[in-house]
Amino acid sequence: MRPQLRPCIHPDQRLRRPRASLTLAALIATSATGDAVYDAWGTLGVGALLIVAATLLAIEIKSLLIGESAPPRTRRAIREFLGAQPHIEKICDVVTVQQGEQLMIVVRARLDSALTAPQLLALAANIKTALQGRFPQAGWVFVEPVGAVPTRARRRERLQTVD
């Protein structure tokens, strides 16, 4: 039984020539010697080459699969933008994830404690709109208010307004 040369089709064109060369060398060695072990070694070589290609491809596209943080320059610009917003007392965390061309921004900030719940919701919506206006690549923006621990006087004041 003579080994047959199957077409080598691979999306990564850089590997077409080495694969074809390896396959051709194995077939020539097998035909010249009549020993099928060269065909087996050629097959193992092509398999190893494909494993290397898959590994390199996985490393190359890892950031697209799991996402990566936005560039430091963009993160600094987001922090500066948020710091200039009224009613933000302290920025606790800013997390950014780059997903292709789009950016996800998660902001944890201590907002003005004098604001009521509806005002906080409106402020979070305004911050989201402002961020998306300033950074058009921001596809998703999440604002999480982080409250300070209320003092006893503040708690009493809240209880009196509820009654």
C-alpha cells in the first residue's frame, strides 16, 4: 500500500509550505526506501507542527477570548473624567475590559451622601451617558455607588424622615 498525499489546507497560510515540505520529504523517503516508518514520522511531524500552530494561535487571540484591560492612557483618562464629575466624592475602583473594539467600564465610587435614591439613580445614568459621550468605544458602562458608613446622627435623621 502506497501512502497518498492528501491536500494540506489550513487557515494559517504561513504553515502551508512547512507542512507540505515535511509531508513531501516523508513520502519521498518512504517511496525511496519502501519503509513506512518515514511516513509515520512525517505524520507525527505534521501533527506536532499543527500543535505548535494551535498554541501560537491561542496565545495570539487570548485577549479576544478573555478580554484585557484598556490601555493605561485610556484608564487614566477615564479616572480623570470621573474625578471632574460633580457629586463623586471618591473613586474606589475603575475596571475596564476591552472586547474587540468595544470597552466595558465598571465604576465603583462613593457618591454624594446627601442624595436620595432616585437622585442616585439619575446621577448613575448621567455618569453612564457622559462616559459614553466622552469615550464612544464604551459599549457597556456600569456605575456602582459605594456608600460610606452612616453616622448615628445620619441614621437617626433617616429614621425620623421615614416615620
